[in-house]
Amino acid sequence: MSDVIISVEDVHVSFWQNNVGVYSIKDLITLRKSPFKSKTILDGISVEVKRGESLGIIGRNGSGKSTLLRTIAGIIKPEKGKVTVNGTFAPILAIGAGIEQELTGYENISMLLSLYGTHKKGGDTIKNIKEFSELSDEVLRMPVKQYSSGMAARLAFSISLANESDILIIDEVLAVGDQGFQAKCQEKIFQIKGQGKTILFVSHFPDDVARICNKAILLEHGKMIDSGNSIDVCNHYKKLF
Ligand SMILES: Nc1ncnc2c1ncn2[C@@H]1O[C@H](COP(=O)(O)OP(=O)(O)OP(=O)(O)O)[C@@H](O)[C@H]1O
Ligand SMILES: [Mg+2]
């Protein structure tokens, strides 16, 4: 089995966005300007993650962190470059998008556990999710659209822990949780690390990244402007402000 679990090679991603340069119907009719323009979001990203490593992905808002996670998860297909993943992960929760707003907490748990195939194990899975999330029965019976962002993050992270995949992808979960939940998540992340799982960790808190990850990359306008030891890369990030 290859030592490299995730390989990202020269990945380019761009999106079509509204072209603010189109001011009038005349612009459109005369085709002087297209209503859309292509914007480069990831510009030649290359990174390798070995089994059991923890990679931190840091950068300002809009620098491309979540897009990189989505690309690694196979949700976005790069127009150039290649992503190879030699392991399993929970792609839906990985990017915090697996939670259905109209469904209750309990319904989301059942739906996602069946997607993972974890439901077959039965037993204590739901109990563990409930315990970790600290969400009450009453809350879990409510549709998620009525949850605060912290409550939704508690649910999402707790369900993702039930997934026994090799790679744990965490996008900002610590940012919305309260202090108690943040501390608990950090402890859990260290425990998961200790089990030899691979972690991709996106956060705006460089000290957390330095603590949790052995290496990190720094994105700026879709370009990787630094990579290496997480402490050095986090220090570089702090100097951006
Ligand atoms: N589906 C999309 N269509 C068009 N543009 C998009 C889409 N998703 C993201 N973008 C653009 O891509 C850029 C990078 O977004 P991304 O969400 O990856 O940033 P981020 O680093 O995760 O930011 P944040 O720290 O705010 O979470 C932004 O300019 C955003 O507007
Ligand atoms: Mg993001």
C-alpha cells in the first residue's frame, strides 16, 4: 500500500461568476461583454499527504481552502491537474454540506449513517453521536433549519466521528462551537490522530493548526504561497495581517 494517501498534482479550478462589467441590455445584445467571466480559484496547487499525517490548510477568507477540500473529496473536478486519494473519507460531512436543513437531527443521523454504511453496526452509534453533540432529545427532534450554527456544527461533527474512514476532513468546525465544544473537539481530534488516521484541517486559528497538524499549506488568491512545517507556515500566515 502506498505511503501517500492524498496526492494533489498541479490542480487548477475556476468558476464562472457574474461579470460585473455587464451594465446594460445593450452590452448583452451586442455581445460586447459576456454576462459571466471565469475566475481562477485554485491555481496550480500541488501537495502530498502521507498516511497518518495531519495537513493544515490556512489562508484568508476566499483564498480557496474549502474549494481545495471539495476538489480532494471529488465534488469538484479540476480542469487541469490530478487528485489521487488512496483512502476513504466522509465527503459529505467533510465540507459541512451533508446536513439536510428540512430534516430533524435524528433524521439526519439516520440518513448519514445509512450513507456511510455504519447503520449495519447498530449498537451504540446513535447514542455516541448524541452524547458527543450534547444536543438534547428535544433539539434532535427539531428540523436543523431551526438550529443555531453552533448546534448544526455539533451535529455535523458528531456524525462525522461515527464514520470509520481513514481520512477525517475538518472545515472550520472549531470556529462555530463554544469553548466547551472546541476543547472537546480538539481532544477528539488528537485521539483520532493517535489512531493513525489522516487529517485535513481547515481553520482560521493558526495556533490550533500548529498544534494539531505536522505540516500545513498557506493559500492566497488560490495560489499556494507557502508549505512545510505547520509552525513555520502558521507564523507566515500571522504576518499577512
Ligand atoms: N460554486 C461557486 N461558484 C462560483 N464561485 C465560487 C463557488 N464556490 C466558491 N467560489 C469562490 O471561490 C473563492 C474561494 O472560495 P472558498 O470557499 O474556497 O474560500 P475559503 O478559503 O474556504 O474561504 P473562507 O475562509 O471564507 O471559508 C471565493 O472567491 C468564492 O467566491
Ligand atoms: Mg471555507
